[in-house]
Amino acid sequence: MRERFRSPTAHFPLNTAPFKINFSKLINFAVPDTIDNRAINKGAKLSVFKKHENLTLAIKSAQAIGCQVVNMDSHVLSEGRKHIILGLLWQIIAVRNAY
């Protein structure tokens, strides 16, 4: 019975492999041609530096399309802070709806 009434945020799957959010693709979907695909580091096994570079590119692009990114950097997103990630995600969706 206890399993049915767990907190919905107890196992939030933002950091698990199938649920990782690719903010660069999401921003390009919201506002087309914001990020050049050649600027995104791709590969099966990226180093930590390349991952942070992709996240920094996504944050700067989100700021360029009108999202407020106060006190947000690549480390915050890579740590998986739920309220920050969901706030940025919500803002990108709001920009998409306004676009």
C-alpha cells in the first residue's frame, strides 16, 4: 500500500540515461536556427568538458531567445537540480508557444 502513495518527486528521472534532456535540440525546436548543429559536440562518449560546453551553449542560447537564466551555469544543470531544470524547460516551452 505504501508503494502506491509515494511522493511523485521521490524518483524524478532527470539524470537517468533515457530521460536526459538535450536542451540544444529543444531550443532549436522552440526557435528554429538558434543553435548551429555544427557547434554542438556529439559522440557516444563525450568528456565532461564537452558536456559542459554543450550545456553552456544551451544556456547562452536560451538567454538569447528570451529566457531568464539568473544564477544558472553548466554545473547547475549537470548536477540535476530539478527546480532549475524544470524552470528552464518551462521557459523554453513558453517561448515556443509565443513564437
